[in-house]
Amino acid sequence: MCSNPIVRVEWIDSCEPADNAEIERHEIPDCQHIIQAGFLIRENELSVSVAGAWKPETETFDYVITIPRFAIKKMDKLT
């Protein structure tokens, strides 16, 4: 059983058009507002790492993302 807490992280990420080519001003995308939920597997002063899945048969994490702290708007531990 995974003993890591589950967290919900709201954060801002960069965004680019699907076709990374010449674009006009009205096609420039905004930043993305993202809500990420998963197992908190690491945190330090610079970043937070969250895993979307736990594989008990191999005791490994999957779908891991590391989010820079400066991009995090809010983080809550879920029960």
C-alpha cells in the first residue's frame, strides 16, 4: 500500500499552439491553468513532484510530473 499523501495542486503552465509555426497575434495562447491530483512523492524548496499512479506489484510510481514552486498557486492535501 502506498503511504504517500494525496494532493491537489493548482498551477500555471506555459502553452503553445498545436501547430508550432508562424501565428498571428490573435492566435497567441494564454497560459494554462492546471489542476493536478495525485500522490505527493517529493517536495523541496524549488519543486513538488506528484505521481498519478502507484503500481503495487513493482512498488513504483507512474505519470510523474515535477512542478516548479513558483508556478504553484495552491496545494492542498486530500484525505
